[in-house]
Amino acid sequence: MPVTSPYPLVTIEHALNTILAHSPILGTEQVSLTRALGRVLAEDVIAPAAVPPFPAAAKDGYAVIAADKAGRRRIIGEQLAGRLSDLRVEPGTAVRITTGAALPKGADAVVMVEYTSERDGWVEIEKEVRAGDDVRPVGQDIEAGQRVLERGSTLGPAEVGLLAAVGLSAVQVHCQPRVAILSTGDELREPGQPLQPGQIYDANRFSLAAAVELAGGVPRSLGIALDSLDALQHALAKALAENDVVVTSGGVSMGKLDLLKPILEARGQVHFGRVIMKPGKPVTFATVDQKPIFALPGFPVSALVSFELFVRPALRQMQGDLDWPRPRLTVRLAHAVQHDAHRTEYQRARVYVEKGRFLAQITGAQGSGRLLSLVGANALLELPPGNGFLPADSEVTALLLQPIGM
Amino acid sequence: MPVTSPYPLVTIEHALNTILAHSPILGTEQVSLTRALGRVLAEDVIAPAAVPPFPAAAKDGYAVIAADKAGRRRIIGEQLAGRLSDLRVEPGTAVRITTGAALPKGADAVVMVEYTSERDGWVEIEKEVRAGDDVRPVGQDIEAGQRVLERGSTLGPAEVGLLAAVGLSAVQVHCQPRVAILSTGDELREPGQPLQPGQIYDANRFSLAAAVELAGGVPRSLGIALDSLDALQHALAKALAENDVVVTSGGVSMGKLDLLKPILEARGQVHFGRVIMKPGKPVTFATVDQKPIFALPGFPVSALVSFELFVRPALRQMQGDLDWPRPRLTVRLAHAVQHDAHRTEYQRARVYVEKGRFLAQITGAQGSGRLLSLVGANALLELPPGNGFLPADSEVTALLLQPIGM
């Protein structure tokens, strides 16, 4: 009788839903603005006061009364940004003012310095003036009580600026998942060391750590574990003790040396052990002590593609980002593509725009070990089962990993 | 006579070319793989050896001689990944093998365990076998001597994995620009402090620091400088002493309190002091001691948009990335847009795809202070001078800041 895996093949959708159901949103912590970039808000942010909080000059120039029309006005003083004065503009008078300064009492407009000339304490206004010209009214940018950012938003430069603008020096965000990363396999060697016959360099620990960082997690390398029950049990215990998530690679094929699944079964629950996809069929997902454990295949492309499809969503959800799915686009193949007839295959591609249409070009040979297929790729093409051949110009779905251009 | 700036208005193109001509590529340093994410390669990377370095099993199964065809073979031992053996496969024999293990001498194919059954030291091969089946030949992923990454590449997860795969534990990258960030203005107050009348919170130092970080630079906050010659001179000297680039915001309008330009003129050279654009017209660029100094406008949107157009390219070039331009796309306006008739205006927008066409929707009011216009924006629309009105469905150019989706 042929050997078959005891783990049923599950669909990609089932696998992802199972993972999300076991990836709880982490707690929150307060961080200062200078450490907030990339973090996910754990609270709605309400502006406690208006921005600007007072009517302010939008330009350098003169604060005037619009009803005075064009013509000469007597200068009664100056109002600089951040410096207060008791000046009051009366009909026929003006106050020099700089951008951002509070509009003095009595004034209802600002005239840009470019439309004026000043001499001997008088200023000539050389244009028609309307009430409100170049005045920033209270709340023009943000109203008091306005919700400026929503819980679940990822903080970029503009969001960080908004927090500062409403006066917050710190903000409540979700904790970042701490992710233990473990490579398994007797054949693996640390980069920088000489290879012995039969050995290869461990690439996954480094690529997965970088992928964890980009996904907002905190990678913690646990090194290489040899293919022995003892080594793996010890490494797993250490990984679970200090982290929220464990990601391993290697050692989940069908051979005698798949030691990981029995350990996971003994310590917790294996939710699935095979997925109908390529690459990534041996992806295994378990929980131990309620913590998600991803056992990814050892081939470098399989590891990164299955990270993208399964681990990244979990890490984003755990830090409170419920808007994690990648944009999907319908694109056309720039050339014919061979693909797996029985499993959904994710091929690496460059999506670009030509004559207003999205085209996709595969990034060379798509072997599971060929990391070069990810270099220059800005998308994963999702190729469902079929007859194994898609002619040029076929429409397929692309998951966008990077912006596309011409 | 009206007041006019002594600085001529220059075009955006002239401004950018001037900046790039004064933003020298920084030196190089060696970083370990665990710190390489996001850095820019300062050298081509040549694979010193092939990957895989030996013919290896692509699957768990049995190493056989293909010419033996289907049928029974005697098992003479096992070859595990990373463990060596002196096994030699002779006609009629087979060796158990795990994924990644070196193919034993004599064998020329691997049969997946799924297509076999083993009993009493014999294995039944249940399919046709061809030479090379499930064997990864030497150099399948990377050939010895192959250039796997080019100087100037930015390192993402796949690139970091490639470096590890070819055995490098460290890599030569360009230094990151250290960027001093200074806010200027008597009206500015630190977030977290109570506001006095006439004051507003400093947002730019925080948003610009985040933008510097995303652009690969190292932000160093120099706080708020008051509007005095002394304060600004002191702050500038400190900024120049320890950094490669200085970015200030505020204090570059036309008023009496533009103290910065005279200081820059005295200490170095002001290359331009005004640009024909909106927002960002007062952007000023100088060099002092060969170091680029950007004096950005104080309004928060003006500061971030001019950072995107002028500072980011400089920071990318300085760290060796010559492929910094954002992707540009032709998109159609989802609605009519009012814009500046005389200056190229950059409006913040969300670009999306609908029925195969790119559409752009402006993100609300486009005031220079309204940071909310950047929240949810994935593009800047570049609207050239014209009659100030673009009807719905007009074609415009979008600079993509983020991936677009449906």
C-alpha cells in the first residue's frame, strides 16, 4: 500500500480561517510618538481641541478690516506667531502679522505682503480684500471633538503628525507579536561557516526574520535545531516560553524525520498538516498553550510564500490590524504560463501597466528553492487548478505586494 | 512698490536636479544579515558556490536508478539530509532518502514516498521513473559565480535570504543618512504640554522623523528652535556637527522672521528659495559644508509633500538607491477637481481600480494644514497649471505611494 499522510489536505481558505480563529488580538501598551511609526492604534483618537485653536494668519502680511477696502492704513504694531499682543485693529488701521500668528482683535482678513507696500508707518493695500481672506478659522484643519484616527489604523508619517497636532505625546497601541524563528535540519549550516559535504546554508531564518519585521512583529532567532526529538522539544519549549508565536521551517515533509508534528500533537493541537497549494503543501498549523505555531516547508520560496499567505495575516490580526488583506487585481498574462493542474499555485510575478492594461510577467523559473524568483516580484499570481496551461493574455488574479508602475 | 522675494521661482524639475546634484552617495559599512533589512547594497553579490552544492533529493522517498523501471528493489540503507553515507545504489537496489539529502552515488532519480510501498527490506516502485525525477541538480537555484544581487538593490526578505543562501553572514551596504530634524517657530509647543494662547503643537518634527525612517534615514530630533538669530544659528551648528542632512520646517515664508535664509547664505549657499508648486512654494535648499539642508514650509501637509518630492529622493540617492522614483500612473478623476491655475499642484488622493480603469478620488479638503488629507491617500495627483478646473474623467498623473487595489 502506498504511504499517505495521516493529515487531510485542506483548502487555502479553510487553512486561513483556522489560523485567524486561533490568532488572538494582543494586549495594548502606551508608546511615545517617536516610537509609534508602523504601530496599530488600540483606541480611537478624538481631538480634544480645534486646530488651529484660534483664528490665524495663513500668510505673512497685514491684518486688516476687509470693509476698509483697498488703500492706505496706519500700522499700529505687529503680531508675530507665538507672541501675544493686546493690539486691536480699528477702521483705517492694520497690524503686521506673520504666518500662524493669532489674528488680532478687530481684524477679519489678512493681506499677503506681496500685495502691499509699507512706508513711514503706513501700508498701501493693493488689492480688494474680503472678510476671511488668508485667515485660517478655528478648526479649519481639525474640529474639537472630531475623531481624527480610528482604532486599528496603522500609523504612518501623516498619522503620527496628526497625533502630535492634537497634542498627544504618547498613544495606546497593540503589542507587537514576539515571533520565535527556528530552522530545523541536520543539513543546515550558519552563513559564514564553511560547508561540509551534504550541507547547505540556512536561508529561512534570515528571510523569515525580515518578513516578520515587515509584518510588524518582533523576530527572535532561535537558531538551528537538529533533527532529533530532544533538540526539537527543547527548542519548542524555549520558543513558547518567551514568545507569542512560533515559526519553524523545514522538517515537515512526509518522511521519517517529520518529528515536529508528533511533538506538536503531544503538547497541543495540530489543526492542519497539509494544504492544497503550491508551493507550501506541507504547511502545518498548531496551537500549544493557545499560541499559534506555524511549521513551514524548508524550501526558501515555499517558506516565504506560505509566510505571506498564512503567517502575515495572523501577525497583522494579532496587533489589531483587521485591514490586512493585500490588494487584489485582475491582470493579464504577458506570456503563456505552465502551472499546477491540481493545486492553486502562487507564482511570483512583476505586474506592470502597458497601454492602460495590467500585465504580469513571471519572474523566471518558479522552483521552490529559487529565491531569485522573488527578487523583482511585486505580486503573487493566484493560479487556480485547471488544465495546467494558461495562454498569453489570460486573466488571472494578482495579490499585490508592492506598488505597480509603468 | 510691492514686496517680492529676492529668490526667483524655480521649476520643480530644476529644484529636484539641483538637490540630486548636491546629495552625494555616502560611504559604505558592513552589516550582519540580521540588520540588513531595508539597506542598500554597496556591492554586487556573486555566489561563490552553487546552490544546491550537490545533487539533492527534492522529495522524501527512495533514491533509485531510473533504468530499473517500476518494480521491486532491495533497500540497502538510508541517506538523511545532512548526514553522510558511503552508500552506492546498484541496479535493483534503492536507498531511503529525505528531502535535501545528497543523492547517493549510482542513483539518478528519486521516487516520492507516495508512489511506493516498503516491506521486509524491499520497496515496490509504483510508477514509471525517469532519470532526474525529483532530483535537484547542482546549481538548480543558483549557479556558482552567478551575480545574484546588484549593487544598489534594496534588501527585502527574499534578498536577505539570498545572501544567507550563498553563505554570506554580513554584507557591504551604504551608510544611512543621519538626518537632523528641527522645527522652528515661537508658536510651537511640545505635544503633551498645555497650549498658551497663540500656540499650536509641533507636528512636523514627528511626521518628518517618521518619513525619514521610512526613507531609510536615521532621524535625529533637534527639538524646537525659537525665532531668533541666536537660537537658529546655534541649532544649525549643532545639526551640522553630527549629521549628514538637515531638515527644518517653518520660518521660510516671506516675512521679517525668515531668519533662516540669511543664516544659510552666510554659512554656505542657498541654491533656491522658492519653487513653482503647491503646496511647498517656500521650499528652500542650501548646502553648508557640502551637506544638504532642506528648509521646508511649516504647514504640516506642505512639509510632508515637499519631503516626499525633494527630501526622500536625496535620502535614497545618498544611501546608494538610484531607483528611487515612485511609480507613475495615468488615472482618471472620479469627480471634478478645482486646482491651482498657475502652479503644479499635488493633491492627495486614493487611486483605485474600477472595471479595469484607474480612478482617483481626492481625500477631502486639500488645505496645507489638513493632515487628514494624507490619511487614506495612496497617491499624489500631479496637476499641472491650467484653467484651474478639471472635469470628472480627466486624465491626470498619479505618483503612487502605496499599492492600489479594488
